Amino acid sequence: MTTVTSLMTAVATMGRRALPRRPRGGPLALPRRSALALPGALLVAGQAGCARQDAEQQEGDQQAAAATATPVEWRNPNQVRLEPEYASRNIKQVTQEGQAVTQDGLTLTAPEGTTVEKGESSGGQEQTTILFPDLEGDPSPDVHTFYAPDLGRSLLAESQYQEISLLAVQRGTNPYVVRSREQWPGTEEAYYMTWYHVDTQRGWTSQSPGECASLWISDGATGMWAVLAVAGPGQLLSGSSPVMDTLLSARIGE
């Protein structure tokens, strides 16, 4: 089983071009209210019928909430549901000119003016880093991609863990965290997360926070690719940008 670092840790180390993993065997720290239902084999027929109705009702409630949810600056991490609370943002795959950069079957297109580095995280996990030296910023914007062949749990559960990890740090550090379920070519499951990041050591204050985005793409039942982008104010989440287009250039099997 491959363990994956929290996004909070990843963002903190991107300036050093390293993407460490969560310590092997580390706790997930998921809240009790997010626990999955007992396996069906442990339920009698009557209980299973009630559980199915409850699950269907809960799914309907969550879908309705997602359709109307408005991003808020901060939420209690103990209230993060398993299913994303926000509706799909209908992100689309981007085609752009540049160098094909492949990481374990996932290909990104690095545009002209970027540099590509292959290396390992502090946990020994292979990763690819695309740097944007022509864009101003301290540090320069980065896009990282890595692969986990076996998370040991579903990608949905992993995405919930990542959202919780962002909200669990000091309030105000990662405002406006949004996680949504998306459609992505070549896979049955994908999640997209965006948030802002305050790091006064980098000059990212609450008035001019750094911008972050990640795309989580499933590879079978427990495998996944993750693409993480970080950039300075106005370089990622304010519309089309070289950094965002690189993240959205991800293609499976090319």
C-alpha cells in the first residue's frame, strides 16, 4: 500500500522541489461521522433495506446541497463529508503545444519556457516537476505529478482526507477550500480541489494569498495519479494561465 502526503505538507515543500509522503502506516484521522456503513453481509435483510433507503436519501441530500453550496472561507474539518459538498465545476482537458512529460502512464504537456525535473520525494516516491522560470514569483510556480499504485482505500476517501488535512491546520492558512467530483477522460473517477494558501515567509498574506489546485485521477480501485499546482497571486485561479493549462493537460495512457 502506498501512502500519500497531505496537500498541506506538499505545498509547504514545493519551493524545495520535494513532495514527501505521509509516513507509512500513518493514521487517517477521519472523523467518526464520516465512517462508512457496515458491510452488507453484517446486516439482515430488513436492516439492509432501511440502510439502502437512508443512503439514497443522504445521497440526494448531498447532491442538492452541492448544487447550491457557496464556498466559504473556512469550515470545521469534523464536518467534511465523504462525498464532496460542491457541484462539479465542469473542468475540461486542455490541449497545448509543448513537451510531453510522462509519469507512470499520465502525460502532461510542459509549455515553452518551462523546465522539467525528474526526482524522488523525501519518502522515495518518484515525481515529476514542471517549473515556470519565466513567470515572476517567489518561489517560481510549480506543477508536480506523482503516482500511487495502491492507496489501500478509495480515491473518494483519499480526497476527503486531503480536504480535512487542509482545514485542520491553523485557521486562515488555507481559506476557501473547494473539492468537487469531476468527469475526466480515460477514468471513471476524478476530483478537483482548489484553495488559497497564506504563508508570510513567502510573502503570501491574507490580502495576497498563494493559489493552489490539485487534480486526483483514479487508476482502478485503489490506484491514482495526483497533479498539484501552486502559484503566486493571480497566476492560477483567476482564469486561464500557463500553470492551470499545464495541470489540465493531464492525459492517461499517452
